[in-house]
Amino acid sequence: MPIEPVLIDLYELTMAQAYWRARHDGPATFSLFARGYPASRSYYVAGGIDASLSFIEHFGFSDSDISSIHGLDRFDEEFLHFLRGLKFTGTVRSVSEGTVVFADEPLLEIDAPIIEGQLLETALLNIVTTHTNLASKAARMVHAAGDKSIIDFSARRTHGADAAFAAARQSWLAGFAGTSHVGAAAALGIPAVGTMAHSFIQSYEDELEAFRAYATEFPNSTVLLVDTWDVESGVRNAITVARELSTQGHRLGGIRIDSGDLGELSKMARRMLDEAGLEHVTITVSGGLDEFRIRDLLANDAPIDSFGVGSAFGVADDAPHIDTAYKLVEYDGRPVRKESPGKQTLPGRKQVWRMSRQDGTFEADAITYADEAAVSDAAPLLRVSMARGIRVDGSDNSLRSARDRCRDQIARLPRALLQLEPVERYDVRILGALATDSSR
Amino acid sequence: MPIEPVLIDLYELTMAQAYWRARHDGPATFSLFARGYPASRSYYVAGGIDASLSFIEHFGFSDSDISSIHGLDRFDEEFLHFLRGLKFTGTVRSVSEGTVVFADEPLLEIDAPIIEGQLLETALLNIVTTHTNLASKAARMVHAAGDKSIIDFSARRTHGADAAFAAARQSWLAGFAGTSHVGAAAALGIPAVGTMAHSFIQSYEDELEAFRAYATEFPNSTVLLVDTWDVESGVRNAITVARELSTQGHRLGGIRIDSGDLGELSKMARRMLDEAGLEHVTITVSGGLDEFRIRDLLANDAPIDSFGVGSAFGVADDAPHIDTAYKLVEYDGRPVRKESPGKQTLPGRKQVWRMSRQDGTFEADAITYADEAAVSDAAPLLRVSMARGIRVDGSDNSLRSARDRCRDQIARLPRALLQLEPVERYDVRILGALATDSSR
């Protein structure tokens, strides 16, 4: 494998050299947050926190990175020497992965000498945005599917291999039942799921022969793809195989339908399977599914057990980018903010507070300066997750905890926010001195 | 760095074990192509060919991959042993990278024992689709910008790090002037480009002081960001710095505007710069730019020299996925095809032929079986790029050649296809025995 090319924008390095030369390397705070929402989003599920902390902990420039940068013929040798020795020495405050968050709320704040904070920008934006976007999209699909399962089939559809890995992780975080991505499943310890492709069936001259070849090999975990030629005869062949398996003490797992009118076809298939006494055989559907299609199929009582989602999930097709920003909010003890039209930012180091009703439903959030008094009856969302460059236990970002957290928090969202077409915005208040300073 | 998790869908492996057990490993052909177009596309620029060939050449399962797969507790030990020794031994026929291609036309065909061809599916679809999508989006932007420059600022916006690398490569292929992605620029030998961030300016109390600090460090390559507080005073400060630089024998490179009404602001800035005798100082704009905004700005005579594009390009926002497929089209000498509703495929090993008018404009393409007689006065697009698992010189997929090829081919497209809102489809004909077989 070629060496991973360093993911950093040129200007981070040129600014760093200018800071370094001018000895302008005071303490700074950078804040990472989303500006507003895409049209079809009303909340975000924070993703990429664990990956970001891991990146920051191992942050540094290898000899090969330095040699690449040197090759651009633009940097001072002494600065490159400084860069080679640079590590992250600061503090990170972050929300825990899987937390539901809203526009303007920091997901991550970095307190560090400005050079260190600046150099993290490109990678942190890329990581947090990619993971948060996928987790947020997946949460919508999980909600639409109710008590039915969703499986991540997006490995071939994402923009590259790390997005495929992020999709597997974030979809599990948001409540999917498994992924087809073998490497991700193994690395994350989550279920690997799969059926068969049309190519398998077509490589045999006869569908029944193909079904038998597969079922013989995996007698207890076979899901037969029934739509290569005709779904009705496909289901008939599946029933034949199910009966043959059962005489050997095995059970056909399920069938999959990948094209056509999934609602009608699943009803027909369910009827045929049930009439054959195969109530345990599940029905998986796939092919162009997004949260809207899933909702509509279930609203029409399609007897579907499991939805395989690929393209629409893997690229977050209705909102492929979130307008995240990584902004300097404090330098050398002085809160700073940007005032470009439409891109104003809140100054200063912050805390986010979440207020809940008696029944546990989230009522509103508040953003304050980090050093202000606690908002009463509210829980702070940002915790110290790295101090002096070393990860600390302030927030548990393990995948298991993040999945539990996401499920718990989504259940506590006001119902209006869970509609697939947003009808209202969650109440996020700016309180205390921050309110005064930002309205000036 | 953790070990790269193997990017493969579970079913490729289960099918492979079933093929292996049944000694069902005859010669197969798989064809990779796009089904139709997203609403805003009328052509594709083939990308990811070089990366695919590289992947195929090094294809195999490492000990760590085998151990991951073994951990799923589903595979036969003997099969895993077979897998550990597997290499690609087949033939690849592919279009050259940067070729303009259309729906249904194979970008890549794999002739190999079915197990080898099957196991490549997930990764090849991911690679070719990601790169082709980015190249196709970039080509639209280049066309919209006419003789103005476009720079890739998407490193922070893509879905993951390898998409950022693909974006840098494919945007250069399509005619961009450079990328902000340092690692990609170094690895690909293309220009690294950058300006400065708002954070740099805000870390100083005074904009002029910030501009001076940067310009002192990079006196011949400074592009000043003028919209942190107010563009008019930003440009005034830039003029001051330009004059100071010029007394030292240096030249300010340019200014960048990242927010507000880019058309009006660029006109004001140009006027101010020209009045100060700074005609050589260029204007770069950025912030939410796509091909439509670029077209509209230039149609309104905005005096912009260079467009920095991030989100809209990096995620191909108007068409984040292309419906590509990797289909078995021949097995053991027998053409096969899928007949699922809406997903019919053309059977057999294929060739694509391009017919041009006298003036060089592309007139129509034809798809035939690969072994049929040449279509007269037409150039074949698919060439052997790998034989017996080793890359051969049939197609030149170097980035330099691909960039030249893309420019040449876009210039030869019928003008109607270049409109940003597609008005017609290119004529792709099915000829010869393939026509007879697919209309049956």
C-alpha cells in the first residue's frame, strides 16, 4: 500500500509558519459546529468524536509527510524541523459520540497553542462531518423503520473506503442491525450480514440449481435472492429449497427482493411462504431505499422484516454535506468572532446545556460561555476528553455506549423533530454574557 | 495507524466459498457501467481506472484480512487457505482514464475465473464510482468557468480522506488549476494552492497587522482574505500591504472574498485595486460555489480570476451517487443477463465504438459484442489494460494523459450535452448480434 498522503490544506501550514516566525503562538480555542441544517434535517447525531480524539492523540508529521511538504518548495527548513517535532499538547472538550446535537452547538472545542489548533482543522472537519452526516442519516432511517431491521449495504456506494468504514460504524451507532462490510464488521465487532448477488444465480443455468448450491454450503444462514428472473417463480424455488433443508434439519433464513414493486411483491411472497408453512422465513428488500420509501412501505403494511440500504444512506443523498465550521473563538484570553454576512459565529469557549421535561423529553438547550455558572436543572454536554494531549475518561465514546446513548436520546426528542420532513426547530438559547456579547 | 480493514461485502465471500466447494469456477466476464444518468448529468468522465488497475494488480487477502474473515466464524478453513493464496490471474479491458463515457457503456470488463471476478466487485464499484463521479462533477465546473481557474478546496468537505485524495486527482484531471490538499498535491505532482483562514486574521486584533505578518513571511505568494469584517476596508488594507511589498520589490498575489454578494464585491474590489495600480492582483472567490453560481457570476461580468470550490464539488452535491453496476455478463462461454424490472442488462463481453463527424465532434457511440467486426470509421474505447493479472500498455492512464484526454474529449462533445441542465441524450446505439440478443 502507498503511504497515506497527509490530509491538510496548504494554508494551515503557511499560516503555521507565519505564526511560528512571529512567535504568535498564544493559547487559542477553536470550536467545531454546524451552521444551520440542510432542508431535511432537524437534528444531528454527533459522530466521529472517537475517531477525532484518536487522530489528535496521534497527530504529527512523519518523515514522509515532512518530505512531501518540503517538496512544495515553500517552507523554511527550520520551520519544518519544528513541525517534525510537533505533538498536540492541549485540551479537548467534546460531546460524547451518539449525542443528539443541534446547529451552533460545539461538538468539539480545542484549547491549545494556536499552531496546534490550526493544523488540526482540515482533518477534524473531514472526520466529524463525515461521521456526523452518516449517523444523522442513519438515525432517520432507523426511526422510519420502527421495529423492523435495517442493514448497511453501502460499502460499494460510499465515496471511498474510509467512508464505507464510517458508514458501517455510524449506522450501527444509530441502530442498524448489521453491515455487509466484512472488514468493518470484524474491526468493530458488529454483525456481518449478507445474502447473494444476481451473478451467483446467473452463473447457473437454472435458479433452483443455484439456490441449492448456496443452501448446501450455508444451510443455516441462507437468504435467497428471488428476483433475478421472476419473483413468483423465485419464491416457489425458495420454498422448494426450504423444504429440502428442513428434511435435513435446517431452516432457510430468508429471501431478498431487489427490484420491482417491493410492497406488492413482499405481500405475495409472504402469502406464498406462509401457505407453505414457512412463517419463519424472513423477507429482506433492497434497491433504491431511503427513509421515505421505508416509511411508505410500512405504512402500506408491506410484510418486510429487513431493509438493506445502499446509495441513499451511504452518500446521505438528500443532504450530502453539512455546513460545519471550525472557527477560532478565543485567542490569548480574548473572545473573537467572525462577522462575515451569513457566517457570524459565537465568540468564546462554550458549554452546551440540555434541559428536559419531567417525562425525560428534551425541552431546550442553552449555549453559554464555558466558565459561567451552570444552567439550573440542565446537563452539560461538553466534557474534557483530552488533557495535555492525552485522552481522559471524561466522555465514553465507545461504540456500544454511543449506540445506547443515541437510542436513548432519539427517544427523548420532541416528536415534531422526528418527522422526516422537518416542521419545527428545536429551541437553542444563547444565555448569560454570551447572549449580551453576541447581540452587540 | 490501524490496519486498513478489507473493503468487501460478506456475500462476495460466501458466494466464493459456494463456487469453490462446487468447483463452479469457470471463466466469467463482469462488466462495470452506469445505469442511466442523474437528472443533471448527460455524460460521465471515466475516473478511477488507474486506481482500479492498481487495486486489481495487488489484489489479495493479507494474514490480517484472513484472520478478520476467520473471526466471523462462518467460513471453511480450507477455503480460507485457498483465499490466502488467491491472486488475480485474468484480463482487464478498460477505457482510458479521462475518456468521456455514457450510460450502459462498460468502463471496465473483467475476464477471469468467476471467483476472482466476484471478489473484486465491492472495491471496484466503490473506486470507479467515486472517481468517475468527482471527475464528472469537476468537468461541469471547468466548463462553467471557461478561461477562469478553479481550485479544489474540498479536502475538509469530502466523505473521508480517500475521497479527498480522489477529489484532488479527479479535479486536476478535469482541468482544475490546483488543490489545497498538500498530501495529494505532493503525491500527484500537481500545484498546491492556498490563501489564509479567518482564524489567522482574528488571532490579531487588527486586520492590517495580520496581513503584514503573513505577507512578510510569503512576500511573493500572498493571497489576502478580505472579508473577515468588511470587504471594502479589507481591500484597502490589502492595497496598503501591496504597496509596502512593492517598495521591497515584491508583488501581492491576490485577494480572496469568501462571503456576501461575490459579484458586487468582486467588482468593487477590482475597481479599488485597479485605481491603486494593482491590476496584477488577482481576485479569488469561494463560499458555496457550484457550476451554476460560477456560470451566473461570469455571465454578470464579475471580474473573478479564480474560483475555490469545496462542498458542492467534494460531495458532487447535485448527484452524490451514480447508479453504477458490476454485472456478470458471460459465464463459461454463455452470455447472461439480468431481467429484473428496470434493471435489465446487456449480455456478453462488449466493445464500445465512437463515431466522429468530420470536424472531430462526437456523433454517436455503438456498443457491440467484443468479438464482432469493427464498426467502420469508429474508434474502439475498451483496450486490454491487464493480461494474466499483469498491467500492460494498452491504455495510458497517467494523470497527465488523462487530463489531456479529458480536455480533448470535452471539446469534441456536441454543444447541447455541455449545458448545465441537460437538454438531450447522446446517441448510444446497440449494434450487431448484441442488438438482436437484447431485444429478444
